Amino acid sequence: MKSRTELIERAIERYIEDLKGSKVLVLREWTPTKAKAAVVKFLKNRPSAYVSDIIEALGMEPDLAFRTVDTLLREGAVDRAA
């Protein structure tokens, strides 16, 4: 590279390109009860979904989403988790 400025410009261009494929996830506050109801409602419209789909669609913390799905599995409300 010819200059420090060129190095910085290229680094910024690469960084911007990397960000284009990124998603911003807005997390919401969920109580366990409301999370459970929201997941059941979500799955009624999508009989086949990944936990990551639930996290993204509902803005749910991953830990809460996995715990909620696990609870629903134990209760028999859903068939399996992916």
C-alpha cells in the first residue's frame, strides 16, 4: 500500500462489506410465561422451525428460547427441537 490512508480506506471498505451480511437482532423483555405463550403461538403458524427462528422472530434471548422449547418438549406441547 502506498500510504496509511490507503490502508485505512481498504480496511473500512472490507469492514463495511462484512457488515452487509449481518443482521441486527432487537431483544425484548420476556417473562417465562409470556415466552411460552409466544413460542406456542409462533409454532402454530410454523409447524417446523428452528430455535434460532424463534429467537430472531420474537426477539428472545437464546437461553430463554432454549429453556422455553425444552419446557414445551417435556410437556408434550411440541414434538422435537432442532
